[in-house]
Amino acid sequence: MKNTMSHNVTVYSTPTCPYCVLAKDYLKGKGVAFKDVNVASDHTAAREMVMKSGQMGVPVIDIDGNILVGFQPEAFDSLLDLK
């Protein structure tokens, strides 16, 4: 398995979003370090998320500049070189 610490991962989420919880729990379970950004309370980050993704929905996951919208474990694994 590749060292997941070498990846830059940001999860844009809200506290009430069940898919955000799934995505963060999945990444934690794989040992992936990530920055968790609460876009419900950080309006600057919310604008940044929309600029990156073109979406207002969460979660938005930025893995090394690759933008994913929603809980996509197969895509996470692929971009993070996980199995």
C-alpha cells in the first residue's frame, strides 16, 4: 500500500450530512489523513468548494486536486492507490 500521508486530501462537509460522515469514516478507516472543512460554518470555504466543484452539495473531496462529489469509495481508492 502506498503511503497515504503523501496525498493532499480535503473533505468539504457539513455536520448533518450522512454521506459526509460515510466519506470521512471511510478515509479514517483506510488511514488517510485529511483536512475536514465545515462549509456550514466557514462561508469562505463554501465558496472555495463551489469554485472547485461547481456544486453546492456535499461532500466534496479534493484528492491532490482531483475533485469528487459524493461518497465514492472506489474513486477514493484509485486516487489514493489503496486496495
